[in-house]
Amino acid sequence: AAAALEHGLVERSTRFPVETKAVIDGVDLENANGESCGGTFVQSFAHSCNSVFAPLGVRLGAERLVEAAERFGFNREPGLAGARPSTIPPAEAIDTPLAVGSTAIGQGQVLATPLQLAGVAQVVAAEGVRHEPTLLPVSGRPEGERAIPAGVARQLERMMIDVVRYGTGTAASLASVRVAGKTGTAELEDTTDQEGAPEEANPGSDTDAWFTAYAPARRPKIVVAVMFVRAGAGGETAAPAAKIVLQA
């Protein structure tokens, strides 16, 4: 989303068809639970529409996608003892439209930690400036480095507010504080050929549930990232847990 806005591929008002899936290289990339979504770019973001963001990733291209991810902290050492890096393949390895579309929605070979996803939200909260994570007290205002333009960060913030206001992240809503957040539901199995596959024994056990958020929006004090392994959808499982932390 950040890269598409930055490179002028979309505006917040850009409209997309309402669909249940995108078909790339003959493979269906479905929305969660096969739901229909689309509409404006803002609405598509709020409802986490794979059918919009996978083709948009193809338009963006692997090089610009990877470059944006690395500015958010992918493919870097986190700087904390014991913390694993979050990785995205080099652009030359994302060599088909399907690979690009899958990578754009966090699938394919993308690997991320909760620390990294907290860092993504931190960039938006800080108007596009990325700060290295630290366990030590920080005095004054650390400089950080610019990851995305401030204008793009402000657009993302408004979109993340809508995720919690009416989209997939309503379970993280707080009555007295405005929350900006984003859900994620990451498939863990190969779903490119599901014909004849047995039904899932434990619904939700093939996905990790994600939610990253910060609050109060516009004057942020705390960033929270939640990930539950093999625990269903981000909006249903991770967002309520984030709400408890934000309330505390």
C-alpha cells in the first residue's frame, strides 16, 4: 500500500471491482473465507482484499515491492539480541506474476516477526520515520531514518483508522481512544491445488492470526503487534488481544 501510494499507482479514492478472488497465472488468490470485497482503495485496505492487493503488487513489480519492504526493516538485522530478521526474497527471485502477487499479500516466501510488524506500525505512527528497536531508555527525540514520505504515512494512518472503525479490525476498537491498526491472516500450507484435498480438521489451524496497531492515532504513545500461531483470522483472534494491551 505504501509503495503503491508513493509511486502514484493509486489514490485513496481509486476504485476496484468487487470480487472474491484474483486470478494470476491461472491460480486463484482468494479473499479470506471467499468473501467479496473491493470498492475504493480505502475500503479495499479496510477489508484486507487480496483480490485488490495481489494484482496491485504485480503492477508495482518485484523491485519496487522489495525496496519498500527493506525501507520498513525487512532483510536487516533487528539489533536486539536473540531477535530474528524478517525477510523478503530479492527481486530477481520473485520472478513470476504469481510470485509477486503472493509476496504483495504477505504470502510466498515472506517471513516476518511480531517485532518487525510492530516496526511497520511504528513507521506509520512516526509520520514515516523508522527507529531501530531498543531495550534501553531513550532520552530526547531520536533522529531515525525516513522510510516513507510523511504524506504517505498520513494516508496510511487514515486507512488504518478505518480498519478499526469499520473494517476487519473492529475488535480492537476503544471507545475513548482512536486506534489505527491492520489485520493479517497468513496461510501456512500450499493452497495452489486444493481440488480433492481433505477438509480441514480444525478450522483456522492452517493460518497465523496477526494484528498490528498503535494508539492514540495522531498522538501515538504505544505500538502493539500480536501474532497467534495456527489460530485463525487476525480480526477475530489477534485484534481482541491487542485491544486488551492497549486498554492496559
